[in-house]
Amino acid sequence: MHPQLRRSAAVRSTFRDGGGACPPLYWRVRALRLLAGPAENRRLRAGLEQAPEAAARFLLGHTLVRRRAGRLLAARIVETEAYLGTGDPAAHAFRGRTPRTAPLWGPPGTVYVYFVYGMHHCLNLAVDREGVPGCVLIRAAEPLPDASLEPAACRGPGRLCRSLGIDTTLSGTSVFTPGTRLRLREGAPPTDIAVSPRVGIRHAAERMLRFYDAGSPAVSAPGSWSRLSRGLLRGPPARILR
């Protein structure tokens, strides 16, 4: 098993609740390298080379590592949404390929960042296979210790991008390219994964395509999706997958 997957549930719970236990050294930012090894990259690529629903679940627990102003910022992904490409009315790919959305057709791991409401950036990763525009929106993440970020700094896609310094200049890059400023590293998977409808959309709003770590305090809308989406969503409430 990869060493980053050995974090015990007890240590994680104690740290989250503000207890005295310190997470293992390998889970701290200062122990992370920006670049993953070949074997780790193969595992991550394989996880992203799946349909969006499977890739969205796979990404939970893995770590975004951002190089910015000479330091590393790192956060563990705890909430994602799957977008199914040209057959999904809520997806940016639904209306066809444009210069802005072209990264969605790239190889798995290609970064797609868009600007919404004139104020927020949103981070997405292309998944499935090259030429098929499935993607996963990264909705929330837990900052790792030593990241110099507040616990709620990455709660919600806009906050996440603002805290990690992610904007449209990263769109079209890949989390697997050596020297890139945003990388994906392996992390600890959630004990329980919950699923609910996606947040804040009008089309295909009933589809259960939002996945999140049911035990994470950094999730943007745990169990209150209808209220936070201002009534746009229809369908069943969140449920636990495992």
C-alpha cells in the first residue's frame, strides 16, 4: 500500500476535531514532493481514465499540490461533481467544443478552469479518455497541515481556487506534466462516501453526481444541498454509498 494511504481513521478524527495528536509526517506539506513517481502517476492516470462518475469518486482523498510564490500549498480533495460531456445538459461540453472548453477534450488530467459570475474560478479535471469531454469539478478540499491555510479556505469551488491561486492561466495544462504548477498526488480515501444531486444547476439537476467525504468538515454543502442551491435542485437528498 502507498504510504500516504496508511493514515489511520483515529489519527484523522483526532486531528480534525482539534485534538493533540499530530498527523503522520508523510501527511504534512513539508514532506510532500511536487512530483509523483512513475508508479504513482500510473495509478492516478488509471483512476482518471474512467467514466466521470467513477473518476469523481476516485479523486476523493487525493491531494492537490500547488506551487505558488516559492512555496507548496496542498489540500486533500473531499468533494467532487461529475459532468458527463456532450450528453449532459449541465456540462460545458454540451454545446460543443470552443477555444475556452477545448481542454475538456484533452487527455485525462488536463486542467480546465472557468470564470463564473464575474468573481469565481472553478477547477475541473478532464477524465475518461482523450477526445471524450467528461470532467470532474473539484468542489472542496481540506488544507493539509503546514499549508498556511485556514481549515475552511478550500470549502467550495470559488474559495478553493482563490486559496490555491488557481485561475484560467492554468487551463489546458496537465497535472501530470513535469514542471507544472498544479499537481495531483495520492492521498487517503474517505471512510464513507456520500452522493447527492449537483449543486446550483438548472439542467439535469436530479442526477446523483455529486460525491463527497461524508466525514469531512470541509464539504461545502453537507446534507443541505437544496437550501444552498436556492431551490434549483430537485430529487432525493444525499445518501451514503459506503
